[in-house]
Amino acid sequence: QVQLVESGGGLVRPGESLRLSCSVSGSVFSFEAMEWHRQAPGKQRELVASYPRWGSRRYAAFVEGRFVISRDITKNTVDLQMNSLQPEDTAVYYCLVRLGTSEYWGQGTQVTVSS
């Protein structure tokens, strides 16, 4: 059974940084991709960054150059370093693992950017 637990969200001011972490448990050694998504109030959930098992990391255009997705094999986490945060980055951030035809989601962590 795959379980994902996000952490690291919070309230920050514009221009500040946050690092989100997704702790992954279960057998995911053959994962297709590990991703971060976000959902702002009244909006659809959208892809933020993807860490595929094969190939290059991908980012949404709106975070390119500001966010970095990484994977820590020793800690079994997938992290999202978020820099230069703006109010429009306010959302619940979710971790996703794609494994075969299955998708596993975390419960989400709130990120609020406000002055």
C-alpha cells in the first residue's frame, strides 16, 4: 500500500521561500513519475512539477525558474523547493505518485502567500 504525506506548508510573505516535502511509503521502486500539483480556491487542480523515472524534470510555465523538484532516495521523499513565492502561488499543494495505471495522492498541504 502506497501512502504519501506532505509537509512544509505555511504562511509566507511575497518573495519568500518554502520547501515542501512528500514522504513516500510503500513499494514505489517502479514508479512512472512523482509529481507536485496544486489547487487554488475555485480553480482546477494543476500540475506544478514532475519528476519522471526516466527523462527530464518538467515544470509548469508559471513556476519555471522559481521552483525545483527533487527526490531524496535515502529519505524516500520528493521535495519541492519554492522560491520567490507570489500571492498567486497560494493553494493546497498535493503530492502524486504514478505507479503503473494507478495514482496515489497525498492529503495536501496549504501554502499561503500574503503580505
